[in-house]
Amino acid sequence: MRKIKTEISIPFHDVDAMGVVWHGRYVKYLEVVRCLLLESFDYGYVRMLDSGYAWPVVDMRIKYVKPLHMDQVISIEAEVVEWENRLKIRYLIRDKESGARVSKAYTVQMAIDMASEELCFESPPILLERLRLT
Amino acid sequence: MRKIKTEISIPFHDVDAMGVVWHGRYVKYLEVVRCLLLESFDYGYVRMLDSGYAWPVVDMRIKYVKPLHMDQVISIEAEVVEWENRLKIRYLIRDKESGARVSKAYTVQMAIDMASEELCFESPPILLERLRLT
Amino acid sequence: MRKIKTEISIPFHDVDAMGVVWHGRYVKYLEVVRCLLLESFDYGYVRMLDSGYAWPVVDMRIKYVKPLHMDQVISIEAEVVEWENRLKIRYLIRDKESGARVSKAYTVQMAIDMASEELCFESPPILLERLRLT
Amino acid sequence: MRKIKTEISIPFHDVDAMGVVWHGRYVKYLEVVRCLLLESFDYGYVRMLDSGYAWPVVDMRIKYVKPLHMDQVISIEAEVVEWENRLKIRYLIRDKESGARVSKAYTVQMAIDMASEELCFESPPILLERLRLT
């Protein structure tokens, strides 16, 4: 429940003039698997808004180990690794065929109370409920 | 007032694996100059929403005459060519240095009354006012 | 063989400030299904380059019938409708659930002989072979 | 020479469904200023390739302090902070009008010898020459 995996096939429009996926496009791949992860514990985008909180990304780091090419199929794993004060998710991208590690990343999201527009320095109870930690 | 021109420098991340700007990225260039054009007669994005109408693009055509490369500077001209029932804007992209025609395009936007969520088959008076046609 | 269909789930990052998919992002969806179509008759990107021809898009038109929203699943159909002098592909996007028509589009590609860098006003024989028209 | 600053106006298509710039689009802004910085000491994209080295981004971190909105003008500063073994550039994004800090980031690039396709664990002399450190 706190971990998920999906596969993505690299499209032509993600590849840059050097013949490899432009580093900025990885952010899309992270988001695709993050959305699936959040949906898996019923706290996807719509549910988040319904709960009165927005969860903007406040920190993101991506390490690029091997280049990605057109038509390559990658597997991406995402795992919730922190939730008490902020939602930290780690990602591991592998080449599907060889299993070779392609990229590691994390994102940190913090809750914003949409009524007061204030940043929450503790995660709102709804997140812990969804993660079945209460 | 119904015509405007701007310049854009092609960034690395718009270039694809063939070494030319990926055809889908031209849509961004059209939007940049369209926004400037709409602002020029005080009917930019915020004003549009304030006026109670959204103006989604309902039709777009782009002809690609010459490829675009990284660091190339283009000049884009946009002109309102229809306004009575819909907002049609024509675009001409040239290489800035040589003046050579690179691309021609048009977009068609129709007004949606945001209160009723209905499509307007005649442009709302606010557009004609902004264009000083009334 | 000259027609294919696929499904795409709309990601968060394709949705704009109006809450609908930004019109320029449809170009990505068209490309995903076009690449599958070309692969289906063994004339995908790598094969094209191997055959000595590049096939840039020279004309594209997209009509937007209904807006697309986050998490919506679309089905896209692509069909080769012209091949003699240029490669014209038509697209139809539907909402998967209701079957409602969301968008219609076409793209036109012309062959460029990569050795001479000249535009081919007749499609090279390799395309007709791949389409099994010879 | 090791520091540069530019301004970018946020376009509509960078704004997401929450009404703020999608976090992944910041990577484009970083690249625009990084390219200007590299050009400023005559080691831009074309020069890099001519020198026999590619310089892929191997690590990137972005911290998001305040949201960005449509039409907002940002100033971005980029500075080379490491060069001996890798090229590390730090970025600071501010709201142009208020000067408020919006985002901090860094990217790390490593040289790849394009002939041998090997990663260089020391920066090639050409970088230090360009930076006038030799």
C-alpha cells in the first residue's frame, strides 16, 4: 500500500537533441507513478482537494545514472518513506529489460490548508488515516 | 492593435532527436504571441475570466515550412482575422535573421459563457468592445 | 494494418489553469498512437532512419470538440489515409467510457531523403512496401 | 563570467490545474539561464560538442519556496560553484517585482568523452580554459 510500481514506454517527444531523454522530462514519469501510489491508498488528486488540503511539491531531487532512449521501457517504483510532517516519496527507475538502475529520485510534499492558505508543519490526520497508520 | 509581433529564441529542450524543434512545441510559441496580442487590446487571460467567458481553442492548424534549430531566433506575427462569431488568429513565423518563412498557423477560439457553460455562437460584445469595433 | 487504436490516461501535468488539458498537449497523444501505427507495419522511427528517410510533420490540424480532464481515459484511433505523395494520418479521440467524440485531427508527413536533404514529392517505395501496397 | 542573471515571464501553458506553475516546468527555466551562463564563457551547447564532450545533468535538486503564477516575471541567477571534477551550478529564482525568493536549485553535470563514451572523473581542461582558470 505504501509502495507501487508501474511501467512507462519512452515516447519520441521526450528525447532531446543528444538522443537521450531530456532530464526535465523525468519529472513527468515521477508524477505518473506518484499519482498511482496516492490513488492506491485512496488519496489521489481529487480526494486531496476534497479533504481541504493541497500538497505541493516543496523539494525534489533526481539523480541520473544512465541515459534513457526512445522506445525503452522503464519500470518505476515509488514508496512513501516519510509521512509525519511531510510526505516524502522515493523513486527508483530501472530499465525493464535488464533491470539496470537508471535513476533515483525523491519528492517532498507539504500540506497546505486550503481554507487558511497556511502550510501545515504536521501532516493532517487524513493522510495518516489513508495510510492506515491511525 | 489587431496585429502584434514578438521574438523567441529556441531553447535546447524544444529540440528533438532529429535535431529540430519538435512539431508539437510550436503550439507554445503561438500561445506566447497570442497572449501578447490579447493583452495588447486589454483582453488577456485574467480579463477574459473577469468578463465571464472562457475562450478555448477549438481548431488549430500549423504548416511547417522549414525546420527550426536550437538557438535560432524566430519572429512571430499574430493577427486577429475573424471576431464576429469566433476569434480567429493567424500566425506567421519567420527566421529573424534571414526573414525566411518557417511556419504558418491559425487558431480558432470560441467563447463559452462560464455561468451557463454554453458555447456562444456569436462573440460576446466584450470582445468587439476590446477590439474597438463598436 | 493501416489503422490502430490505443488508450491513454490523462496525467495531471497535461491539465492547465482552466482545469482542462491544454490544447497543445494533444500533439503528444497523436504522436503516441502514430508511433504505434508506424510500428505496426514495421516502419517506426528507427526503421525510417535506417531506410534513409526522415518524415517530418509538414501539416497538422486538430479540432477540439469536448474538453479533456485529469484521470479521464481516452481511446485514440489513427488511420493512414494517404500514402502516395505524402503520409496522411487521421485521428479520432473518444472518451473511453462514454464513447463521445472529443477531438479529430490529422497530420501530414513528407519524406526527406537524408543523403540529399531533399524533399520527396512522391513517397519512397519503402513506405508502399511496408504498407504492402506493392 | 561565472554568474549570470536573466528574466522570464511565466506563460499560460506552464500553469497547472492548481493555478500555479507545475513543479516540473522549473527545469526549463533553469536550463534557459544555464545555457546563457555557458554561452557567456563561450562554452555553449555547440562549443561543448565541438570540444568532444557531452555534459549531461547527473544530479538536480529544486526547492520550491513560493508558488509561481501566470504572467509573473521572475529573475533567475545562475552561478558556477564547482568545476574541478564536475560542473555544479546554483540557481536562485526571485519574483522580479518584490525580490522575494521563489526557488533555489542546483544542477550537476559531468563530462562524457564522446569518442570513448566514458565518464570523466576530472573536468576536461577545456572547461577550465573557458572559465579562465588556467
